[in-house]
Amino acid sequence: MTAAPKWSMAGPNILAPAQLDRIRRHLEEVGPIAVLHWHYCGARTPTPRVFEDFDLFYEFLKTQTEYGDAVDVWPFPNYEQAPIAEGKVPNENGEVPDGGAY
């Protein structure tokens, strides 16, 4: 049996101000973003999304993700570039899981 992952403040947090600032700047200065939403312990493939507006992206994070979900953000349509941001959705204490099943 695998032990449950620990949750800590040390992991990548998609809601961290630096992550959100990078995403906002890209949307304002460059253009759309591609998002892969990995469902924590979801036993399914990630859900792809595209956003052109930061407020809509932020609303997605707040209403359509769950604690522990991973979110990868790339420039759209070029996936060959490095991600703009990566992180997990924190729980009510601001903690993200170390590892996890995606």
C-alpha cells in the first residue's frame, strides 16, 4: 500500500503571486495560454483548456479545480516552449501535495 502524500507549503503553488503575475503578463503582452488541468487522484486524462483573459483563467482556478489538482500553463499555440507556470491548487491552508496520482 502506498502512503498518502504529505501536504506542505514548499511545493509549487499555482496561486502563488509570482505564478499568477507571469500568467497575467503573458496574457496581456503576448497572447493566449494553453492549460493542462491534471485531476488529483482523478484516474483520467488531463483536461486541456485555452484562455485569452486572465480573469476567466483565475475564475477557472477558483471554481473548476480541486485541492491538489496540477495546472500546467504554456504559450498557445506553441507547446515547444517552456511552460509559463506550473503548480498545484493549494488546500485551505495554502499547502500542496508532495507528489500525487495524476
